[in-house]
Amino acid sequence: MLFRRTKRAGAAAVEGAIAYGLALLFILGLVVGGMGIFRYQEVATLAREAARYACVRGAQYQEETGKAAATAEEIYKQAILPRATSLDTKRLSYAVKWNSSNRPLTVIDDASRPIGNTVSVTVTYQWLPELFFVGPLMLTSTSTVQMCY
């Protein structure tokens, strides 16, 4: 029995080109996805740090230290901007909201039932993936912390 060898000289090159192309696309997708996760983690860290900065610089802080209580713009300048080292600050936005006031407690009618006030900081970043032709993705993180000073 004689087996005939068929000529497949270019088949390996074609199969290799397809397999290597798909592998390269997959690896690049993983890299870009990892960069997106890194950007989101940075946005979440900015929101947490800004909320922490705001929660300890309220009205009671102003009364005890004589320094001004934190404003939304000061929170941006002191807590968000210095830590946004790898983000484009032109595509970064923020919002700061106190639920009632910037005091640690609010007393309503009865002094035995104080209500704890909170501050919420939302940081949003418009991320343009570096490699793929995908439109901008909005990365948003909100951190809410009880006022404590």
C-alpha cells in the first residue's frame, strides 16, 4: 500500500497566520481591558480619598481649628487632582453632596435621636480605550462616608 503525499506547502503558513493573528488580537484585548480596569480602580480610589477628605473637614472641623470647612472645589484641588496622576484631568469630573449639612450629627426635634450626616463624592472619567475603535466609556465611582469631625 502506497500512501500518497499531498502537497500542503502553503497550508501551514495560512493556518499560522490565522492562529497568530487571533492570538495577538486576544492578547491586545487583554492588555486594553487591563488598562480599563486600572483606570476604573484609580477613579474608585479618587472617590474614596475625596470622601475621606470631605468627611473630616466639616463645620465642626472649622469650629475647632479655625480653618475653613471643605468646599467642593477645595476637595477637588486637595484630594482628587493631586492623585489623578495617570488620568487626563480634562475628561475627569466630580460631584460632592452632603445629605443634610456638613456637621457630623443633625438633631431633629428630639435631642435623643441625632441623625448622622454623610458626604457623597462621585468621580466620573471619560475613558477612550487606547487600541480599539470603541467610543468613550464612562467610568463612574461614588463613595459615601459619614461625617466624623
